[in-house]
Amino acid sequence: MSTTWLVVALIGVFTIAFKAAGPVLLGGRELPAQMTAAFELLAPALLAALVVTQAVGGKQAIVLDGRLVGVGTAIVAVRLRAPLIVAIVAAAVATALARALFG
Amino acid sequence: MKRVSPLLPASATFGVAYGVLAVTAGMGVFAPIVMSATTFAGAAQFAAASVIRDGGSVLAAVAAAVLLNARYLAMSVAIAPAFQGSRLRRFFESQMLVDESWAISQVGGGRIDRRMLVGAGLFLFPCWVGGTALGVFGGDVLGDPKRLGLDAAFPALFLVLLITLTVSRRAIVAAVAGGVIALALLPIAPAGMPVIAASAVCLAGLRRR
């Protein structure tokens, strides 16, 4: 097997297993109350981390670029009670404009 | 599926970008498409293709991707109660778990709407895999996702959902802690670590009770 296919197979197996673990092994059962309480905090903590890594993340660096204009626009849109779809489109358009104007 | 619609062109365009990168990296034509269909996780695929392009080892490529995807293990356990039916059905439905489908399907209190998650994944999947095929065979047909501002669509989605979901004091504290941890680790830790470390914040909630 070539290197590429080995990499594809191994990463595929790991990722499929990660995604399937919960639903396949624990599916349909309620988690212990303690865990449910902990997982209530997973969504905000993880979402915040995804915002940070995707808004200012670079190759092991903090990179400030046009993405911030988009994220700022999304915040304004939400504050104006715009629906999610509008906020996301506005973020992309604002970032594209910022890049077109300021390179 | 109104909520997922703005993400579909973004997903497809990044799929194209991945296809182009994978071909340049020497992954051939079919391996990238198979990878998009099986791994179905953008960041890990970009990381693996970069390692292959730079002549890195199998271990380096796999380690980078596993680190990036380890967050799915935490998400997977957290969403488990919502999955019903046969084991086989739960297996296939669980494969529709990606950051975007997970984020969109949050209904508050750490719970998700399984139908929304699977539905969003079913829309994102063909865009991602189709985009990859387009990039592999057609090259850069949709333009640079960055020039189109599409790289801002994902953090915008996560931020909007964060704002709408984070209402309780505990949740706000968790969000701030998660964000600060991720920001602090970004320049020093390998890709994937900042997000895993931030999700460890929820362990503090486990202790508290």
C-alpha cells in the first residue's frame, strides 16, 4: 500500500471511530447526571475555542486579518436581530470586501 | 435546513481547495475523494495533505489529523443520548457529525437535535465530497475561498451560535475560559491542542457537582 493510502486509511479509521464511539456504544441511554452537567459546558467552551482558532488561528500563530472584519460584522448583525443566515453571509461579504479594498 | 444553507457554498469551495492541495501534494486522484467521504473533517484533511506534500512520515500525518479530530470523541459522547435505533443506524448517523452540524443542532443545555445534526451533515457531505472531486479533476474552478471571504463564514457561525446559546452564568464562564485557553495555546501548541484543551474546561463542571 502506498503512503497516501495508508494515511487515508488510518486517519479514516480513527475519525470514524471517534465520531461513532458515543452513539454506537452509549446511544439512546441517558448519561450519568454528573456527565450531563459537565457536557452542558462543553458546547460554550468548544464553540468559543472554535471561534478563536478559526478567526485568528494561523500556523502555530495568532494571525489578525480580514476574518476579524467578518466576525465583527456577524456580531453587529446578531445585535440587530438578523437571522443566522444573514449574519454568516454578511461576515463573508465583509471579509471579501475588506480584502478587496485593503489587499 | 435554512440554517445550514449559507455554509454549503463555503463547504464546497473549501472542498475544491482541499482537492487542489491534495493533488499538488501528490495524493493522486482517488485518495483525496475517498478521504473526504470517510474522514469528512476539513482541518484534519488539510493538515494530512500538507504533511504528505512536505514529505513527512505516515506517523506525522496521522498524528496531526488524530490530534485535530480528537474533539469529535468528546462531542460524540456528549451527543450519544440523542441517538436511537439499531446499532448500524446509529453508526451511519454518527458519521454526519462535523463541527458545523454539531454547532447548528445545539438546542441548549448541552443537548442536540439529532435530526437537525444528521440533516445538516447530509447537506454538507455532498458539498464537501463533490467539492473535493471538482478540485481534483477541475482545479481551482470556484476561486480562492479566502478572496471570497468564505473563511470568515465558519467563525461567524460558531460565534453567532455561541452568543445565542450562552445564557447561564456557568456557560458564560465556560465560554470565556475556553476562548482564553485556545488563544493562549494557539501560538505554542500543535494544531488541534487548543480546542482539546478548551473542551477540558467542561471537566471542571464534572468536579463542581
